[in-house]
Amino acid sequence: MSDNTTSTGQAPSRNIGLDLLRVTEAAALAAGRWIGSGKYLETHQAATEAVIHALNEVEMDGYIVIGEEGRLGRSSLLSSGARVGMGQGPEVDVVVDPIDGTKLVVRGYPGAISVVAVAPRGAIWSPYPAVYIDKIVVDREAAAALVPEVMDAPAAWTLALIARVKGKSVRDLDVVVLDRPRHGDLIEEVRTTGAHVWLRQADAEGALLAATVGTNVDVVMGIGGASEAVLAACAVKALGGGMLARLAPQNHAEQAALMEAGLDTRRIWTVDEMVQGNDVFVAATGITRSDLLHEVDFHGQKAQLHSLLIRAKTGTRRFVQTEQSIG
């Protein structure tokens, strides 16, 4: 989706949600066998292959709007512009992360999930070839606080706005930030306000929690992967939350690539600009234990999986527990 493009694809069938759950469940089953293995490439490859196989069994003509190739430094069948699905059925945009938190999986740490989102063709913003995006995510109660100025304001100012609309003290806010060297100054700013800082190794779960009313996360702040930001936008849209985002090139090469593609690095995007319409489905399955979903659990010839399915059009949020036979 470019700056001026509107959605032109068909709305996905309401039954596509179960198909998407099968996609994230397949990734969780594949990745679950590698928990604590220390083998990053093998783990990511196993989950990616499982996702590709599952997506290609879905009756849709899918288009990957943004992949992880820029950040990972290698291409795959899930790279930007790839076609997925059976090639028939509704024309849809697809964003998928086989494992959000591969390092968490291979180290046996909590917080890794698999996520996929689908919307009609042209509905989801494609920031390709962006690698990183700066974002702020909140739930619907705090969405009114996300005025464009917060993207450049000190953290204290932004958190004061969010606290005011949520009826809380700043020191009672829970703020999720990716634990990366680039966020050193941001982390110190947030700590200075007295708010609680929760450092995470992965993006998706924090965005889902921040966009959901009543969780222990009030806001996600900082720079993360481009594909993860677009996935977050789909989840925020489906949950009715608020989000602002801006391209955040981390070096001259990334900046040059964005300029060549005609992308404005100064523009601030709202969630409604990143994801048009409400025919959006988001599915997620737990791989390792998280605040949102239980981990995949193997018992002999069976596995227990815990998933979340969100449909924006109906405002439904379903938690699904699956028992699956395995070979």
C-alpha cells in the first residue's frame, strides 16, 4: 500500500481465521522441538518451512507485504513480494513472523510467539525496503493521547499524556522497550519518570499486550523490525488500540534505500493509515511461555498449543487451546 493507494482486494472469508491458526500452530510445533537447542538458524528454518507449507494450503492469493530479509540479511520464500496461498480465493495482503523471538526459543527463554495477519489486497502498508520502524503502541483507552508530537517529544511528556487519559500516575505506568543498545537513552528517560520499564527481546507479544485493555502493559515504545511493526499495526487495528509509527533507518545504506524507494522518513503514520478497513485477521500461537499465551507442550504422541485469534470486523478475541496428534 503506497501513500495514496486504497484497498482493492476481496474481504477474506470469516473462516480464514482457522486457517491462520493452523499456520501459527505449525510454526509453534516446528519451533517447539528446538527450544533450548542453541541452534538459531536451524530453529528459524524449521519454523519458516512449516509456515510456508501451511500458508500454501490456505485458499487465498496472498502477497507478503513486508518480510524480514532486510534485518536477517538473507531471502526466503517469505520475503517481501513473495506469493503465498493456493493462488485462488480472495486476494489478500499477508504479514507473518514464524518466530517472534528466535533467540528466546533457542535459549529456552519465555516470550516467543508465532504471528500472522491477513487483510484485503492493498489494505496493509508496505514499507519495503525499510528494516526498522520507530513506534508507540497503546490500547483504546489511551489512543487519544497519541498526537503526532509524541514521536519527537521527551518520554516524560508522552507518558504524562498517556497517564492522564488512563487516569493513572506516571509512576504506575508499565512501559515495554526492546532491550537493545540503541534504546539506552530512551530507557533512562523512562526510568527518570518513575514509570516501570519492562525490557523485552521480542516485539509482537508486547504490542499485543499494550493494545489490549486490562493487561499489565500500558505502552510499547522504541525502534524494532519493520515487519514486526506492521504486524503490530494489524493487531492494534484489530483490537481497536492506538499506534503511531515512523521509518527509522539505522545507517546511511538504509536511508539511501528508503530515499530511492520514494519513502518519506519524516512522515508519521497512524494505525488507520497503516491498515485500512476492518477486514483484518490476526492469529498468534505461543512457542515459549509468555504473559499472553502458554508454551507448546509435548506429551508423547500429542502436543498442546495455545493460540489467540482476533477479527477486527466483529471485535472478537478468541483464545484457542488445541490438542494435536504428532508423529
